[in-house]
Amino acid sequence: MSEVLLYHHVQGLTDGVRAFAHELRQAGHTVHTPDLFDGRSFETLEDGMAFAREKGFDALRERGVAAAEGIGPEVVYAGFSFGVMIAQQLAQTRPGARGALLMYSCLPVSEFGEAWPEDVPAQVHGKAGDEFFLEDIDAARALTDSTDQAELFLYPGTEHLFADSSLPAYDPEAAALLTERVLAFLDNAHA
């Protein structure tokens, strides 16, 4: 089974993020969920963004990278939205990465290197009409076009944090499909 380092979105380590991690654990995977906000969670994206701006995105990213230091390098890095920035950085720069799961976001590969690592598979998930994901769609397509190791999955709808069962944006059908695809990815990452 795979080991996963899962970074939460800007609303914090919500019950929905914990539930997603639990589903992965139920399938036999080891999942680490560092809490970069020290137990704080937010009702809205706007409140979470205000908190992240106050604390500093770079400082929070550095906390996320530091959380990986106590874990072996042969893990799958996963992130929801805000957490993608950390997961993607580690997948691209930490030797031994087993894969990357980038949910609701994707940064240009050039943020962390010249090219996507050849031996690191990736999945990118987002809603086709999500205003936040649409800002990243070109980066997601460029990543998936640059390697046969990456896949882009677009879901119908406009919700951003659609796989978080504790938030109003939750879409059970899309979340179930995302989870199914993630579990298949993790089974292959372990092989």
C-alpha cells in the first residue's frame, strides 16, 4: 500500500479532509495530514484566504515542506487547492516521490523546476467551470501534455472544494469518482 502526505485546503483541516484521508486509510494506505493552521478552520474561502495572507503563504508553505522532513521520501504528495502548492513542490523537488495528486489546483511546472520529473506520476482533478481551477487549467494541461505520467480529470460543475463532505460545495457523485480514481492511482503508485 502507498504512503500519502495530504495537505489541506485554505479552509483548514476540515472534517471533510479528515474523512477523505479516512477513506484512503480504509483502503489500506498510510495517510499523514499535517495541520498547517494549528487547529483552525474557516467557514468560507474568504476567511481562510485572509488567515493565509496574514500568516504569509510562503511561511505556510515552508511549514508544509517541514512537515515532510520526518517522513520518508517515497510517498505520494497530495493537496487540495492551497495544499497543492506544497504537494507539487515536494513531488517535483524531493527525490523518491512516488506520485502527486493535485486536487482543485495546479501550478506551472516552472515554479519548481524546468520539467516534471520523468518517474513521478500525477493526477490533476478539477471542475470544468470552477472559477479558481480555470485560473490553473493551462498549467494543468501543460503538465499533462509534458508527460505520459500525468492525467487531467475534469468534472462537470462549478464547485471548488467539491470532495470535502463537510462543506456546502460537496458534490457526492464527483467526489466518489475522484476518490475512485485516487485509490486506483495509489494502488499503482505502490506497485
